[in-house]
Amino acid sequence: MTTLLNVKDLRAYYGQVQALHGLSFSLNEGSLTTLLGANGAGKTTTLRAICNMVRSTGAIEFDGKPLNNRSTENIVRFGIAHVPQGRGTFTTMTVEENLQLGAITRKDSAGIVSDIERMYAHFPVLKQRHTQQAGTLSGGEQQMLAVARALMLRPRLMLLDEPSFGLAPLVVRDLFGILGKINREDKVSILVVEQNAQLALELADHAYVIETGRIVMSGKAKDIANNEEIRKSYLGY
Amino acid sequence: MELFTNQVLAGIATGAIYACMALAVVMIYQAIDHLNFAQGEMAMFSTFISWQLMQWGVSYWAAFLITLAFSFVAGIAIERILFKPLAKAPILTNVAGFIALFAIINSSAGLIWDFTIKQYPTPFGSAPFLGSQLISTHQAGMIGVTVLLLLGLYFFFQYTRIGLAMRAAASVPESARLVGINTSWMIALGWGMATAIGAIAGMLIAPVVFLEPNMMGGVLIYGFAAAVLGGLSSPFGAVVGGFLVGIFENLAGTYIPGVGNELKLPIALALIISVLVVKPAGLFGRHIVKRV
């Protein structure tokens, strides 16, 4: 197992306010890792720091190459696809245009066309609505579109920020099923941030727990799910 | 009836110019959320460049193309040097920047080419168009060039990847960066294109209003009126607004007693205020369908 993403002593700031206090973790190639924690623990900030969308210090290495001081749009070109909180849909554009935008850094037009078809196979509802304005999709459909848009990059690592947020439980099950399939079949490493710890631990192979900007716990997802003490004190279920 | 048709056609011809100016204003507004008060002066300066080239013996269409290239680069340079550093500044700072740009360009043109009125050639001639007394060949040329430009822009934004990237950068900048679009350069590109579009408007209207540093003052106000009427968030609306304002301006000047040529400009301003009061989003202002 090679390390794909290595984060060391990450500190992040919003203005004068420090949100991350020396956070370190790593993620293996091909793994599905989850970052758990309560509201305001720093999960979203961690993802945003990886993509340099918030001021931070510390070392972030992707596949052995440092990501610090690179612009967000350059980090994407390493093959890191970020599905932001709130999905980041291009609401005024069509579903198909959203998918094309996901592949905007790619040069292989034939590959893009076949990947769009592949996404329609993963998410049939997107095919039905491919000419529709993306803002008219339901929350669950928009989340599917956001995942599909991220996959259009043919990423090596996908960062997902609370994909379950605001979705009906059945839709969440569906979505997590697809994420697991993408991880296994397309060999995309995934780092998913979740408040829904139970569900995330079922899906992931490795888990980290964050509290107030620090990692307080890490281990195999199975072990953390089975440890009642951790579950009660940090995960609240 | 012939007077009416004549006025409508002439209105469409000048409306084409307003449409171009409105489109330039809207493109920059979409990219940086500010109205470019210097859009007209930039167009005027471009027109002077083309005039100077022709004085040096360059043919009309060669001068036209060189001017477009110059304007494109100059627009990008203005964005990089002046407005990129102001991107996070308060709105009033930006307004001051636009006014400064206005004054600098206006005075520079006056300094280089002085304020006397100059004749500007038309490549289309000014004979009656197809033997009809209703419209001149230059007016027909204005409409023709504008229609070609609009079709080209439509194709560019709808069917090219860079056009798609520019639209994405203007609509959701953060998501655009997350798919790998360099939004900062998309804004610069928008400035370049808007400046080139303004240059086309300036070169087409110069034979009508004559060339001088203040030639675009009135035209830009009509352009603003068109952009507001059509909706500042809608490039399509800006174009429709341009044609409507052109026609409206001519009909009001002809049929409303006492308006004549002198009161045409206040009519544009009255139009801006009326639209802002009655329908602030404009005729085609974006209605975003959103589900939460």
C-alpha cells in the first residue's frame, strides 16, 4: 500500500481565527477513508485546505509531491476532485454541461464523450435530464451530478464534503452504494467527510475522528464502529 | 408609413451599436459585478487607433482587424493592471477606478489627437441600400456586422470549451476553480472580448457621430439603458434591449412633439429610471430556477 495523500501538522486560519491546530493524517492509494467529527470540528476546513481554498500552514503531499502554494485550479490538475459542501452545481447550465465542465482540464475528447455515457450508466436519472437546467434537479439528483462531475476528471483522489447532507435516507444509501462501487471498480481513492458517522463507517475502510481541529482518534473503520466508548464520546450514536 | 418604416430601420441600425455596447457592459458586469463606466472611452480610443492606422495608409479592413487585436490585448492589460488588484476592494473603490480610467483615456485621446471633430470613413458607402430610400448601405452594414458578431459570440459561448469555461467562471467561480478553470484569466479574457466588441461598435458608429474624444458619451448611456432594459444578468437581453432602445429613441424623436434631437438623451435616462423602478431585473433578467 503506497501513501497517496500525506498531511502533516496542518494549521488553517479564517482571518485571525485558527480552525485547524496541527492536524496530521494519511491516506493510502485505493482506500476509502472517512473523516468524522461534530459540527465545527474542522472537517470541511481540512478538505478546503487540501485544495488551498483557505489559508494554511503545514505540509500536504499528494503522491510525494507538495501541494502547498499551488492554486486551487492547479491542484485539480493533479487528479484531485473536490465535491464541495452544498454540491457546487452550475445551476444555470444543463446537466450535460455540468459533466463537460468536470472534464474541462482533459484533452481527450473521445474519452470525455465515453465518460459522459459511463456517468449516465452509473446515474440513469442524469441521462433522463441531460438537457435540463441543473438547478431544477432535486437535492439527491444534484448530489449524483456533483459526484459524476467530479468523476469526469478521472480523478485519483475524490474529496467529498458531507454528501449525505439534506438527502433522504434511501437516497443516501443509494449514493453510498455507488461511492463504494466507484472506489472498488474505478480504483478512485476517496476521502469523505461526514456527520452521519454510522453510515460512513459502514462504507469506509479507515477512519479518523476530528475534534476542534485535531485528530483525536484513528483506526480501521470496523474497529472504531465497534468501540462503544469512542462511539458514545465522539460520534454520538 | 414610409417615415415610420424609415425610422424603425434607422433605429435598428443604431440599436445594433447600442446592443454591442450593452453586451460589452454586461460581459464585464457578469465577470466582476461592476459597471464599466469607461467602456465608451475604451471604444473611442480603439476607434482613434483605427483612424490613425488609416491615416498611415492601412486599408479599412486591415485597420479594423489590427484594431480588434489591439483592443483585445489592451482590455486584458487594463484588467491585469488596474482591476485585478481591485478585485476584493469595496464597490466605491472600483467606481473610482472606472472614473479614473474614463478620465485618463478621454484626456489621452485629446492630447494625442486633439478635440477637433474628424471625418471617419465607412467601408459600405452611404448610397441607398439596394436602391431603397429607407436605409443607407452604411446602416445596413452596421446591422450586418453586428448580426455576424452576435452569431459568432453565440457559437463561441454555446459550443466551445473555452466559452463554456467562461460561462462557468462567471456563474459559480468557486466550483469553476474546483474543476480546474483559471477563473482569473477567464475574467481577463472577458475584458479583452468586451473591449474588442466595444471597438467594433465605435468603428461602426464613428461615420455617423464623427470622430472625437467625446463621441461615445451618448452612445454609452444608450448602451446602459439597453443593458438595464434587457437585464444586466442576460447577454441576450442586452442585445434585445439595444435594438429596442434604438427603435424607441428614433420613434420618440420623430413622433413625440418637442422631443426632437435635443431631448433624445434624457429619454434614455428616463428609460433607465423607469425600468429600475418598475422591473429592476429587466425584461430578460435571469430567473434562476432553484430547488432546495
